[in-house]
Amino acid sequence: RGVRFPRAYANSAVCSATRTALMTGRYQYRLPIGLEEPLAGLSPPGVGLPPEVPTLASGLRDAGYHTMLVGKWHLGELPKFGPLQSGYQHFFGFRGGAVDYFSHNSRTGKPDLWSQDIQTDQTGYLTDLIGEHSVQAINQFSKTDSPFFLSVHFSAPHWPWEGPEDEEESRRISRTNLLHLDGGSKKVYEEMIQSMDRQVGAILDALERNGVADDTIVVFTSDNGGERFADVWPFSGQKTELLEGGLRVPTAMCWPARLKGGEVSEQAMMTMDWLPTLLAAAGARPDAVTSPDGINLLPILSKAEPVVTRQFFWRYKGNNQRAMLDGNYKYLKIAENTYLFNVTEDPLERANLKNREPERFAEMEEAWRNWSKTMLPQ
């Protein structure tokens, strides 16, 4: 029913950094919360998404939208940080990096399920709870005169690897470690994704049932590439790596009232594009002072403007990784090894072209250094 983006990239190879870019429309390296993955599933003390920073949610709220986040936050802890402090009027979900799908305890063993800023004790498989609360929100918001913005942040298929029938596994790992490196399987991973898919279907059904599907924009995407049991073909690498498998993410958008369905866009895009794109769709504008690094994709999707060549940049402190995309070419550094790939012709990133095209390699390496100087120190 919409547009698929085979050249969609996450702003980072880990979740919190990408979520910072989603919320702000800017490179995450402009804020301390975006410089590294929060430790132990929780943000370091005093680090989070500052409430004074304009967000996608605050922009839509100010434009008259009901705003709600259901699911994962992972951008700082109370009392200073949280969805309600950053533009969302309603929140149901968890604040850390991951929780058990049944007990809803964090990696530290503490309960981490919230309704607004109050802890709640609700039973059920986490993916189902996120879907059910999202449907309830659609039912409620659709009866009002105001439009709504609903961020649905599923945890699936993030560890712990527990399918909807794996409550016994939940009880076992509650005594060990949520990461349970001795657990999970391809089958369990598939069950987790199928459970999420059912809830996505329930959300789409709720939009149809309430008569708002045609003029509702729906976006499906991810905050980083796959890990452990994921099949990232035709790419290599995974989460925490700046190879394509850690950065390329499935992305689709539908808006039946405005965009033709069944389309494939070759436009390279990034997580930070959603803020300017969705604000433009709502007739709102990004904050003038903290202008976005992303672009409004609507003119390209409506065919009013052609596909544009873009440059994207990444840093990741693990293995001192750097990357830059310029059209089809990608500069990559991992530890002390450097590469140049044509990721259109060679998505597996196997043929290192840096000696074949030394001038291009040198130009991209220098461009990365110049860009990095404009961000917070790593």
C-alpha cells in the first residue's frame, strides 16, 4: 500500500543513538546521549534527551496533535528525562534498553513497565501489550477532533529471546541474565517476529475500523541492523558494526491519500529524515534554531523532485569505527583497517577499492574528518 526504501539507513548501529536522531532530526553526535549506547540497559546518571531540545513529538504536539509513545524509550531516566518531558502527552512502555517479555523486569532485575510516569504491574507478553495499548490509543484518538501521532516502539526481536509461549524460559533467565547467551534459536526469533507482525496487523486493522487509514501515515522501520539470529543477506555485519548489515534497515511508509502504493524509492534516506518529513506532512516546521540534518522526503516521494545524491556519516567507538556514504560509495574504517566499497554493486562489502580509486578514497576520508570536527568529541 505504500513505498519501500531499499536504501534506508539507521543513524547508528545501536538503538539509543538512532532514537536520538529520530526524536531530534539531527545527527545524534550533537548530544551527549547520542555519543554512546547507555550502559547496563540504563542511561548513565545525568545523560538523556534534554527536555528543552525540540523533538518530533513536541513539534506535532504544538501543531495540535495528540502524542503518545507505546513501547521503548531508552533515552534517559526519571526524574529529568522521559517521553512526557520530551513532547509526548501519553506513555505506556519501558524506559531501559530491554525488559523480560513476561516479568517486564530490566537487566538489573527491577520492574520497568510504566503508565505515564507511574510504574504499572500488568501481566502479559510484552509484544501483545504494546499492540493492545496502541489499538486502544487509536480507538480513543480517532473519536476526537484532533489528529494524533503514535510512536509504537516494539522491543521484538531484541533479546531476551522469548516467544509468546516461552514463559518458562523467562522464569529460568530471571535467575541468571536477560542476555541469556545460552538461549534463543532461529525458531524463537521467528516466533518473536511473527508476534510483532500480528500486532502490526492489529494496528492497521484499528486504523481501518476507525475510518482513518487513508489519511494516516504509517512508517515501519528499525533502529539498527540485525543481530545474533538475524538474516541480514545480502549484507555483511550486524548490530554494533558500521558494515551495511549493521546500518541498513527495512523501511516502508504508506499514506494512501497522498502516495501511490506498491512503489520502491531508490532515494537514500536516514532515520533523521522522519522529523522534517512528518512535520511537513502535518503542515508544521522544524525548530529554526536546532534545524534538522535530515531532509523532507515528501517532494521526492510525490515525484515533484528527483532522487538526490546524499552524504551520510557515522561514528562508533567500538573498534574505532568510521563510515561515510556518498552516493553509491562508502568509506569505512574498522580498527586500523580502511576500505572503499561500492555498496550498490557490492552490498556484501568484499571488494576493497581504495587502491583502485585512491583519489576518491582520500576525498571521502578527509570529508569524514571535516564532518567529525562539527560534532561533539567522541
